[in-house]
Amino acid sequence: MNYFGLIFSFTLPGIALGTLIALALVQAAGARRRAKAQERRQRPLYNERLKREEWE
């Protein structure tokens, strides 16, 4: 049995696919974090909402 061929035919593609999946997960987590930070910046503060409700 050719073990050398087995290692290269199964291990290397597994490493490549695993790396691609890991990079995709890191990018998705970063995008989610950026979206959450932007949402926090756009939402008014609780005190400002109370002030607006008092005047309306």
C-alpha cells in the first residue's frame, strides 16, 4: 500500500479546506463585530431618548 500517496491525497486537501473554512469563520466574526459596533454608534443613548419623550 502506498502510504505516502494516501497522506498527500487526504491530508493536504484537508489542511487546505480547513484553512479556508477557518478564514471564512474569522471574516464572518469580524463582519458581525463591525455591524454590532455600528449599530451601537447609531442607537441614541437611553438618557437622550428620555429627554426626547419629555418634550414630546
